[in-house]
Amino acid sequence: MIKINENYLKLASSYLFAEIGRRVAAFQEQNPQKEIIRLGIGDVTRPLTKACVDAFRKAVDEMGETNGFRGYGPEQGYGFLREQIAKNDYQARGADIGAGEIFISDGAKCDSGNFQELFAQDIIVAVPDPVYPVYVDTNVMAGRTGGAAGGRYEGLVYLEGTPQNGFVPEPPKEHVDLIYLCFPNNPTGSVATKDQLKAWVDYARAEKALILFDAAYEAFISDPDIPRSIYEIPGARDVAVEFRSFSKTAGFTGTRCAFAVVPASCMVYDGSGKAHSLKDLWNRRHTTKFNGVSYPVQRAAEAAYLGDGPAQIRSTVDYYMANAKLIKEKMSSLGYTCTGGVNAPYIWIECRGDSWKFFDMLLNAAGVVCTPGAGFGKCGEGFIRISAFNSRENVEKALERIEKAVKKT
């Protein structure tokens, strides 16, 4: 008989965003006339920029011509895009990253979930709490944890983010092998300084550990003193992989394009202690399981770096950050303690109680969807996340509804 991977049975309840969708669908069924404003899942609402659309259209036209048609492209990505990424995102900021160390993919979520496949089952994994669920769930699926108990999985090392440490955890006292970090953070909106990231790089070098650094929201950083890449930290090339995405910056959530950076100097080890190139291992996995992002999509992504593209992308980012400012100011004026909303498009709000109950209150009383912090881990209880990814009109309307709902409770 065919047997399942029983590690899937360890997964606690349903996936966070699926549960949110279930509750919203049930509410809509019971209240078909009520308008719902979604400030929960971080999906963008602004259209693709003109520069990206023009490049997309031109590339599609090329695909319809004999001389312009392309079949399978390089699994690692076309050189024209990888070179722009290396030049603009890294070398321009003093980070020593070359085009050959960049792997184009269809999503940072996919990369952060897939990368753990390269490592032994018995490694010690450290994850933040609160945490983006993919980091945890994929390691549960891989069999690196015990069962769920008290909101956590046995066998994982949880790096607690709290108001006391500004939601930026310090390296653990014990040894770990694989470390997930996300800055600007999803869900808390917190950012890490160069000194804080240096402590992590130093720890990883001392322990021969690896950092998987999720920088999907780096474009939202406005403070010039906050690093936008872990490779701005000396020594990080040897111990860190970085994930980035065009989803939230260029609006590619439905278009799909992202990339992982795997430096050539980053080594991992077999059971005997022999070093191996992580870049070579990821290249083997990537080329075996992935056929590449389509040519038109990569041309559209390239346009984010050319001509008017950067200014258009900046305008979109500024639009969302203006929403974030409104949300943070309103929630603060209502007496709630808020994190984020300055260098990140998320506002992490202390709701002073059960986060799912607060979610249900906002849904039922205001018709507004947020994200309950409990879905991000034990340390997320007592908080909600509100996203700035919506229209100005909807954000303003949602805040009016929230104010009325809160004042009635």
C-alpha cells in the first residue's frame, strides 16, 4: 500500500492564511451585503508599473516572432536580470555579490521553503517567534521536529521576539546549525541594525552554522543606517544565503519572480566534516527541480532597474508606506502600542488579549480583515498584524470603521 509522509500529520491545525480565508468566507456567506476590507494577507493592490508592463509586452511580442522566440531558458535565470540584480542591489551598496551567485526563482516563499532540502534531517534549526509559518512548517514536513505542544514544535530552537528586545532576538546560548532570520520582519515590521546582524554573522561563523536571511521587504527601508542586505556585514558571504522578491516592490505577487543569493564562498559540511560548496548543491537542486522563470517575466523584472523603472517602483513603495503611516498613527491614537510601519509595510499592534478574538471582533464589527498574531507563534499571541497593502481610500475607510468598533468595546 502507498504510505504517506507522516510528518505532515504533525502540522498543527490549518495553515494560518487558509484559516483566515475560511473565517472570512463564512462571514461573507452570512453577511452577503457587507463590504470586506482586507488588511490581512500581504498581497499588493497597486498595478504593475508602466516600465515593467512595457517590458513585459515587448518580451511577449518577441516570443511571437521566429527570431525572438525562446524555449527553455537557463534554470538559474537569464544573465541580463542576474547582472542588474548584482550591480544595483548589492555592488552599489558595497556588497561583494556577483551575477553567478544569484538564482532567479518564482518566489521567495518557495526558496525559503525549499532550501532546507539540502540539509541533514538531524540538524538543529532555530526559528524566530513570531515567525513566517513557512520556515517552521517545511521543517516539520521534513521530519526535523517532534510533535506540537503548547503552540510550539519539539526539537526546534525558538528565538523569542518581544517588546523588550524590540522583536529582534539575540543569538542563542546553545549551538544551532540552521538559522532563519527575516528583516524587515514579517510579521512584526521590526528591523535589525548592523551591530545586531553582525552578532548573528559572528555566531554563525563560530558555530559553522548557516543563516537563511529573508530580505523580501528590504525596499521598504528608509533609514540609511539600517542594512538592506546581510552581505553589508563583513564575513556574511561565508555563512548566509539571502532571499529577495519582486512581489511587494514591483507588484509581482501574481507575476512571480524572486531570487536567492548563494555566495561561492559559503561552505557546508558532510558527516565527516568535509566542506562542500553550498552554491554547487543549490545549483544541483535548482536545475533538477525547476525549469526557470519565463522570459517575459524576467524582462519585466529587469525593467525595475532600468530607465524610469526605479522611480516608478519607489513611487509604489512610498504609496504603501504612506498607508502604513496612517495606520500606525491611528492605532497609536486609539491607545495601542505599535511596532513597524516605518521601515516595513506591516504594523504590529498589541491588542491586549486573545488575537483571534480581536480578529473576529474587527471582522464582525468593522468588516476589516487583519492577521492574528497567534498564527505566527507563541510570542505572537496578544498582537495583530495590519498590512499597508491596499488603496488609500480603503485604508482610510477601514481605520474609520476600526475606530468605531474599538470605541464600542
